[in-house]
Amino acid sequence: MPGKNTRVVGWLSLTEYPLVACRDSGVVDRMYVSTDDPLISRIAGNYGVETIWRPEHLCEDASLLEDAIHHGFLTVYDRHPDL
């Protein structure tokens, strides 16, 4: 369902709940979001989250989550090889 992650449930969008949980946990010092949606990127940016722009082939209905995670890992490593 397009737009599901930007829908507000309660007082936050579905994108925001995990971001708030990570921020408030006290154990997460960097956050990333993998998306192709500029609105999700903007919402996440409000929480200091870095966007990993997901390529089109990883945004299709048949795309595997494992492939998106692998792409995200490689992107973070390229940006921050010291991690």
C-alpha cells in the first residue's frame, strides 16, 4: 500500500515510531533509513537520520528485504569505514 509508512497512527507516522524508540533508547548513536521516498527521508531527517537512497530494483514488490539490507550495509560501510 503506497504511503503506508507516512500515515499517522496515534500522534506519529509509522516511520517515526522506530526512530523515536531508537533515539530514546540511549544506546543508538547513528540511525539510517533506506528508502526511495522523499517524504520518508524528510521525516527521518527531522530525527537526525541519514538517508540511504534505495535503488529502483530494490523497491519493487518482488524485491527481497535481504537485498535491501545488504545494500544498506554496504552504503554505511562506504560512508563510514571506521565503524
